[in-house]
Amino acid sequence: MLPLIATETPPVTPASSLRPMIDQDAAERAAAALLTALGVPLDTPSTQRTPARMVKAYAELLTPREYVPTVFPNEAGYRELVLARQVPFVSLCAHHMLPFVGTAHLGYLPGERILGLSKLARLLSSAAARPQIQEVLTQQLGDWLESQLKPGGAAVVVTAEHMCMTLRGAGAMGSTVTTSTWRGSLADPAARAQFMAMAGEGAR
């Protein structure tokens, strides 16, 4: 679950409360057992510390970064599109525990309050730090923008390369997957076209 915006004041549940409880020793033993079962020797100079490195890498991918989704009153009454373009992220495929890597466009039409600009990128980073499928990530980001900001409209477009598709299985090297969600006024075809034009990808 992503941090929520407080109804009256900006301080909210910090990302630290969303961090997974990691049993380092148990995880390293399990990683060593998995590698051994796969026939990987763990007694070479290169692999002696591999279980610990595996655990550290996955812990980083599964730990949201600390942030507070600060908001401000929309005192100027700004009602045009606010768009963060090509925000990079890394997440983990829930089916194979392999990374999927890409970028997202996140935008909204402000209502009574606006979100600190850097927090759109922080929102994506926090949402990405868990095993999931891209469709759910896209939907969750749209849900958060819609429920927490009460905007006139919100949209999220995510494009990513999935290692489970490019490095194994279909072996479709270089291929990407795009998912999107459109809320409120931004669900209108003309508004979608404007969003994609501002994102630098043309109308879709």
C-alpha cells in the first residue's frame, strides 16, 4: 500500500512503515540452498559471497525509499495538466522475480490541492518496490492520484522491458510493454491525445 495523504495536514505515514521485514540470515541460507540446488558452486572466489549479494540486491528492490507525499493548497486555481514525463523505475515481476525496467508518465488536472513535483517520481519509486505485474502497478498509481488528490482527471502510462520475456521464454530482446489508465476528464480522447503529445509520444 502506498502512503496516504492526511485529510488535514501533510504529515503522513512514512515509507519506513511500509518496509518489508527482512530476515537476513534466513534469506542468505535460502539463497545458498537455491543456488546449490541449481548446480552453482559456492566455493569459488567469485561465488563465496553470492548468496549475501543476492539478498542485498533483492532487499534494495523490495524496500521503498523514505518520502512524504506533501501537498499544497491550489491557491492560484491552476487547472491545466501537471505531467511528470519519462520517470524511470525498476520493479520485480511477481511471476518470475526478475526485474522489469522502464519509464512512466504521470499526470493530473489539479483540483483544490497540488502535489509537490518531486513526489510524482517518489510515488512511482515507492509503488515499484514490490513483486507485481505491470498492469497492477499502473492501476495502483492511477488509484492513488485519483483518491488522494481528488483531481479533475488523472492518467498514468507505463512502458517497460520485462526480463522474464526478453532473457527467457519468448526471448523477445528489446521489446517493451505499455499499459495505461485514464481517469476523469483525462479519459476523453482529446485529453488523452494532449497528454501523449506533452509526454512526447504523440497521440495513441
